[in-house]
Amino acid sequence: MELPLVVGVDGSDSSLEAVDWAADEAARLRLPLRIVHASLWERYEARVPSFATTRPAQEILADHIAASSVERARLRHPELEVSADVVPEDPVSALLHAAQGSAALVTGSRGRGGVTGMLLGSVSLTVAARAVCPVIVVRGEERNRQGALDQVVVGVADPTRSSAAVRFALREAAARGCALEAVRAWRRPAHQHADHPLIADEAGVVREEHASAVLTDVLRDAGRDHPNADVRRRTVEGPAHQVLQEASRRADLLVVGARRRHGHIGLQLGRVAHTLLHHAACPVAVVPQRN
């Protein structure tokens, strides 16, 4: 049985965009779609007498959010298998539990309780940093969200952090029938020999060649299941977060890896993933790499 694609909803505009994106993705991958809404209404409503004829307002709201999200997904893809659950937990706990039995987890970039001016909601950030499955945060420009650019971009760091991300990106590109751009950023040595520009140039050449070699190794190991994939390689000088943020402008999806350490508690996102979740021009997939 195929694991479902899970999308978290809270009734916000951002979560509705996530439902649309997740429905498209589930239809594309031929996966069932599970909609999860976290509601703790029982904690905040007085206990309802057994003879009461009305339901608590928060319970009604929770059921409405879940049901309307199901209807939205089915209207978008009538053939899609869709289910919904209202879970009596806080949003982070509910989504992290759901992630344990899902192919991937989709969230919006902002929730109903988001602080004005924040670029990314705390729930999305925390789930992306801790989930055991890939997490896609739906953000960016409408044309990027709608898949109008026919390109997936994957950021390639080192092999220990990138192989799972590259495999995920290859599957995405194959399902979409589009090209994959694999990008590796590189930097010149911090202390260049100003009086010896030739030495500095040679150091830059060595760094760029190393970046190219890393791309070759990771793509060879991860791409065995997609030998005919249209993969475009790019090595770019500059900070990785800036290079990938610029690349996101021409992508339908940006994929990055995140290292997950066994037994490690707390957020496990590096600067690159953290920056992209806040500033990328397209949806961002954070793919865990187990050490």
C-alpha cells in the first residue's frame, strides 16, 4: 500500500495554497492525499453537558476546515483519493506524528496565528527541521507554485547530506516530465594572495574543479534509477544560500538536504535551508539525510 501524501491545514489562505499544491502533487505521483487539521478545542471549551443540543464552536470550525479542504482537493482532482483527520494535538506534534507514516508532508508558509511581518510560520519551520520524511513548504510566486517553469532545482552540498535530496529531486523531475538543474556553490579561499593573483586564480580553479567532482559523484550514485533524466549541472561561485535563492526564481520546486542525527533533539536545519525556507521564490522541499 502506498504511503499517503499529507498536507497540514488550518483554514488560512496559505494552507489553502498548500492543499492545491498537495492535490496536484498527489495526482502527479498517484498517491492518496491525507489532510490533517490539528485542533485542541476540547482544552479551551467548557465541558459540554450530555443533554446539550449544540456542538462547541471550535469543534464545528475544525470539522469545517477539514471538510472544506477535502472538497477543494476533490474539485481540483476528482479522481484523487482524499481523506481528512481532525487531530486533538498541537499543530507541530500532529504533523510530526503524521510524517512518520507519509511519503512526504506539505505545509503552507504561514498559519492563521502567524505574526504579521514574519516570512515563515513557526510550525512550518519546526516541522521542516524535525520531520522524518521530506517536507515541502509551499511558498513563492504564483507561477512557481503552479509549475509554469518546467524545472526542478536541487542544491548539492556534500555527499553525506545530498544523496537523498538528489534522489527526491530526480523523482520529482521525472513525475513532472521536466529538467533537473543540479547546483553546487563554491567559494574562493577566504585569504587570497593579493600580491599573487595567479595563485589566487589557481586556488579558484581547484575549488571549482572540486565542486564539479562532487556533482559528478552525487549524481552518479543517486541517478542510477533515472539514467535518461535531463540533468543540467551548474557550479556557481558564491554563498550557497544566495546561489540557490537566485536559482529558485526559475524553478517550480527547490530541493535541499538536511542532516538528521539519531538521538538529536531540536532544530536540525543549516543556514542554507533556513534562508531558503524564508526567502525562496518557489516551494522548497527539505529532504532528510540520515547519518
